[in-house]
Amino acid sequence: MGDSLDQFLADNERQAFRMAQLAIGHRDDALDIVQNAMIKLVQKYANRDADQWGPLFHRIVQRQITDWYRRKKVKQQIFGIFQNNDEQAGSYFEEYEDPVERVPDKLLQSEQAISVLEKALQELPMRQRQAFLLRCWQGMSTKQTAQAMGCSDGSVKTHYHRALSSLRTVLGEAWP
Amino acid sequence: MNSKHVDFENNAKQVLDDSVTSMSAATQSKLNQARHVALSHGKKSYVSYLPWFSGLVAASAVALLLIVVMPSAPSLSPPSFNMNQLEQLVMVEDLDLYSDLEFYQWLDDDNG
């Protein structure tokens, strides 16, 4: 059980991290989200069937992301929205690793592509971004996405369609 | 869904997959640490606290209900039961628990 859960987490942790980072735009907080999600999964659902871990893990990660936004909103209300926005925008772009040391041209091109996509994703409302990442990247069905997001199938369809349309409009020229 | 949408989705998926495979060693190391921390949490507290906590809350609720009801119940007829009262009695500050209960509800609804 322990070994297989370890393997499950090892297989999913990087995608979960990128998902959280894309959702909130902050590396350290994304790491916290993934760690907390892993702890919850281990503590509460380790004895479930392995095929349930995937949907549960995504559900927990999405819940953590939503909570992060709630906390952020409260902080903004307390400390002032403009100050926090400036800080957030700054920290977001500072979090990317420097690709120069690690890669030649191809990977640099890939870094640029993800950078463009990330910026476009950041412009989307949270729910549209979640729907896009779960449906398009994770390959979840509408129903699975609805379960992970805690909303109806219809809402997922609406969010996803709007996200796709917005991204295609924004990335139309820049997309490789 | 038209083919342009499909092409766009495939492209986006590829870019996102690439971003995972090109993740820095430092980040991967932190994720590895986080996983080990999570697994050690499981070993420490594998026995869930929830049944104990739920039992404690239920016992407290019953005890408080008895205290509230007893002085005004000389007759043998059952006391009137107010759900709001019970809800207030079992109310706790732990929002995490509410969130979990909601989550369990979701699990029951969809996987049960």
C-alpha cells in the first residue's frame, strides 16, 4: 500500500505542482499546496482503491487552490488590493527558473512557449483556467472535471468553452 | 468540436507536458521531499482522528442537550426537538472539518 501510494504520488506530483503553479502563479505556495494535498490524500485515503487516488488527489488540489484564492481575497481586503496586485505580479515572473543554464535552443523555445501560455492562462478567470487545465491537460471527462471542481457538468462545459475561445484569441498570433 | 480546437488542445497539452519534463532539479527535489513528508504523516497518524472527534462532538451534543432539556422536563412526554439548537450545539470552529464533510458528501454522491 505504502509503496504503491508512494509511486502514485511520484507519478503525479510534478503535474500537480505545475497545475497549482499555473493556477496561482507562485512557486512556493504551489509547493505548499501539493504537499498539503499529498498529506491529506495519505492521511485520509491511503486505504482506498488505487484507482480512486487520481480523482481524489485532483479534487484535493483544486480545493486547496480555491482556498488559496479565498485567503488571498481576504488579505487583499485587509491590506489593500493595489499593493498586493503589484507584489503578486512581480513575484509571478520572478519565479521562473532561468532556462539559459540548462538548455539549448529547443528547450529554450519550449520555455518561451510555456511562458506565453502561462501569461495567457493567468488572464483567465480562475474557474476557466481550472476547467481548461483539467480537461485539456489532464484529459479528464466533463463529469470528472465537474467532480474535481465541485460544480455541474454544464458549468464545466461553459468554463471550458470560454477558456478555449479566449486562449485561441489571445494566442492566435503568438502560438508556435 | 472543430479540428482547429483539437489542434490547439494538442498543442497546449504538448507545451504543458514539456514544462513538466523540463522542470528544474531543485523543484523536483522539493517535490520529492514534500512526498516523503506526506508519507511520514501517514505513518504517524494513519488512525484517523475523525471518528474520535465525531464521537466527542456527538457525546458533547447529547450531554448539552440533556442539560438544556432536563430542568424543563418533569413530564414524561418527549421534549420538543429543535434542529437549530442541535446544530448550534455541534457547531465547531474548525472550517477544515466542514470542508472535509462537504468533501465526504461529494464522495458519497458520486462514488458511493
